Amino acid sequence: MRTAERTADGEGMPWGEVTPEAARRLLVAAVEAFAERGYHATTTRDIASRAGMSPAALYIHYKTKEELLHRISRIGHDKALQILTAAADRDGTAAERLTDAVRSFVGWHAARHTTARVVQYELDALADEHRAEIVELRRRSDATVRRILQDGVRDGEFDVPDVPGTTLAVLSLCIDVARWFNARGHRTPDEVGALYADLVLRMVVARDHPLPEPAAVAQKQSHKQSQK
């Protein structure tokens, strides 16, 4: 994992919410190893070695490798839910709130793509009780996006015949960014977030309802290009 990746909003050290320092170093090393090799192919010795510690030191802070994965997944899913809830609860129209939700959610998955890959794609490696806990957090994220879509349908902003199915499509689109994003690519996390917010709005906004900025601007530019 690149040391610039953080679970918070770009301030402080990576995974600074994890203490003591030895536990944080082990967790950072675990994210790096899980992302590179996969959970099942990673050993506790691999993790300890990356952290510059002995294998025995790992067990002082984490009883098992699975406990490490659970800690990573819990922190990541808490952050994801926090991002979506902040957007859903803000003032503004449903379209504005959906734009904020998608832009922020995608931006996080891009900027923290190594972490997000572990958080989103190693769910099946968790023990049953831990998996149930994370699934509940995912349900809450789903409900948060669904609430925005339902508000938009109610207010006539959105034309969405299948709200649950569209919610799944929106979240899947956002989460998949972690799988392909390359920090050395030509788009920044913010640019990808803005692009995806525009794409999602085009999926849901009613034909007779104006697209909010920046989607309306992007639509005009696209129309001009098509006329050339």
C-alpha cells in the first residue's frame, strides 16, 4: 500500500485511528499484503515481516489473521457509510445529494484503491459473525443511497422504476473503481468522482427535469461535440 493512502480525509498518518503504533504498522502491512497476494495466500509471517516485526509480535495485537482483516473491513465500511450518510443528510435537492454521494464515494475508492480492494473484495474470508456485522453495514449503505433515490422519485426529479435495482447498480459502479484505478493514470480521484457522478445522474434524472451542475454543463459540451 502506498504510504499516502489514508482512511480519513487525507490528514495525519495512514490508519492513524489504529493504536498503539505497533498495531497500526501491522494493519498497514496487512492491507499491503492482502491487496498484493490475496487474503488466503498471505501468512502472518508475511505481515510481520512487512511491518519489520517478529511473527510472535503480531499475536500481541491480533489473535488471528482473520481478526486483522475484520479490523480493516470494519474501519473501511464505517468510513464508506459515513461518506454516504453525510451526503444523504445534507441540504439540497435529491440530485445534488446524489451527486455529492457518488462523487465522494468514488473519490474515496479511487484515492484509497489499495485499501478499498481489501475492504470490498475480501468479505468472504471473514468468519461468520464478522461477515454478518459487515453485511449489516453494507445494508445501511444501501439504504442510504436508496433513500436519496426515493426522495428524487417522490419529488419528480428522478425517473427510476426499480429503486432497489438502481441502488445496487449505483453502488456496484462506485465500488468497482477500486478494482481498476491506477494512481499513475491520467485521471485523478476527484476527476473520476465527478465523471461517475455525471454518469449516475444521467441514469436516474427524469427527462423533463434539468440536470444539476456539473452534469448540465457536461451534457451541453457533449451535445456540441456531437454536432461537429
